[in-house]
Amino acid sequence: MSAITFFATTDLERIVGFYTETVGADVWLEQPDCTILQYDNQLLGFCEREEADTEGIVTFVSPDRAGVEEMHERLGERVREEPHENERYEIYQFFADDPDGRTVEFQTFLHEIDEI
């Protein structure tokens, strides 16, 4: 069984463009007012609404530091900080904002993890 996390957005075209063109997600399914994106094993749905859901954090996990640093460069002015080690969680990470103002995190684990 898989799962989809849905968010409301006020500009479906802009948010889909950000996640496909900048982050590298693919369109998995188009619906009348929603688009479901796939990024590796993650499914994100965005639906056109009058107000955007901006609570929570959308986290993308890279297999290594180089992937985190590449995303940092690609996101440009959207980044909030430089990539850094977070000792508490044993990750290398940074936070950014998507076009709706939603928090997006890019990270890699600094310890062994099981494959998903």
C-alpha cells in the first residue's frame, strides 16, 4: 500500500512547476483540480483551492551530501540557510520555502538506514 499527502494551493500551475522543474518530481496523475506528483517513493498531491495549506514540512531525502548541496544550489533564493550537520538527528540538511510559503527540507542521513 502506498500513501499520498495532499496540500491545498492557490496556484496549481506555479506549485507543480516548482516541484517538477526545480525539485525534479514527475507528474503521476492529473485530476480535475489536483495534480499528484511522484518523487522517488513519495507521492504529493496539490489541489487548487482558495487558501494554501502551509503547515508541516515536506522533506526530500537524498542518498548523500552531494545531493543535498545540489538542491541547495538549484533552489537559489528560496533557501533559508546553508546546508549543515544536525547532530541531534544525525542528518545533513537545509530548509527552503516553496512558492506557497510551505517549508521544504532537503536532507541525507549520516548513519546507516534500511532501504524503503
